[in-house]
Amino acid sequence: MIRTTALAALLFVSLSVVAAEEAKPDLVKAKTIAETVCVACHGADGNSAIATNPILAGQGSAYILKQLSEFKSADGKPAVRKNDIMTGMASTLSDEDMKSLALYFSQQKPKPSAASDAKLVVAGQSLWRKGDFDRGVPACAGCHGPNGAGIPAQYPRLSGQYAEYTATQLKNFRIEERSNDPAAVMRTIADKLSDKQIKAVADYIAGLR
């Protein structure tokens, strides 16, 4: 009985070690993928040079993993998040690749964008800090943090993100072109924002630190 118990315990420990090794992110492979596949749109270090593509450097790894997973179709079902280019890219990645890439990009130093219009920044700052009570829009800082750092695994980092990209995503949420937000939180908020407000808060976010 004692020998059986000891053998079972040893087997359990061995399997646990193997599982841990298999689950360990491969940052070397992730760097290679970033430099050969992701580089064209997001830069090798996640600092995209194109305003229509998001800056990934410094983004929370859990958030990146969620987005990559939802770009990928599975079990014959279409991808949760619609984007033909990203769906094609994600289809070539294994679960381990996505976990590794998520961690890799989260560890890179972001080179933030910048605001471009002082008047927009004032209006955007008000929305970020206070929201718009009359429209039922809550303060962005409530979920994404005063400095836009986000809350890992829940809300993405937004500080320094390209204004063009942010504005596009808000509009996509508004028309439900993008619908992978839990409990439709962003769709509900974006639906209450005017084009002018979206432009203002997106420009503010670009300069937020």
C-alpha cells in the first residue's frame, strides 16, 4: 500500500513537471515569429510604425492572448473577432505560440504615440476623467486607470496608443463590427459617443502617460 502510494505520488510529480515544462513560454521562438511574421504590421518589438495597427509593446499578456485566441476560428466556428488578416495570421499559431507571443510583446518597451490637437485633448481629458453624465458615459479611467495602464487580464493598456487605431476600434464597437467585449461593455459605451467625442478621447489617449 505504501509503495503504491509512493509510486502514485512520484508519477503525479513527474507529470506535473512535464506539464509545467510544456506550458513554459518559448520567448526565443516568440521573438523569431515577431521578427518574421508580426514585424510588417506591428514591428519586431511590438511598436507599430503604422497608425492603423496597434502598438503591442507593453500591453498586458492576458489581453494579447485573448485577442489572438479570438482572431482564430476553432471547431468550424468563425473567429469571435473579425479581421481577415489577423485571422489568417492566428491560424498558423499554436496555443503555445500565442502564449509565448503574448508574453514577449508584454515585456517590450512601448514607444508611445502623441496627441496632435490641444483642443481635442481638453475634451478628451474630460471624457477620460469624468465621462459624460448627460449621455450616460462613464469615465474611461474607471476601467483603464488614470494613466491608461489598464488592469491586466481585464482591461487593456491604452496609454500612448495611436489615435487612429483607438478611434477605429471605438467606431467598430459602436456599429458592432467588433463584438468581443465581455458583457458588451464597450459596445454600450461606444454607442453613446459622438464622432467628435471619439476623436477627442482617442487623441487624448495617444498622449496619455
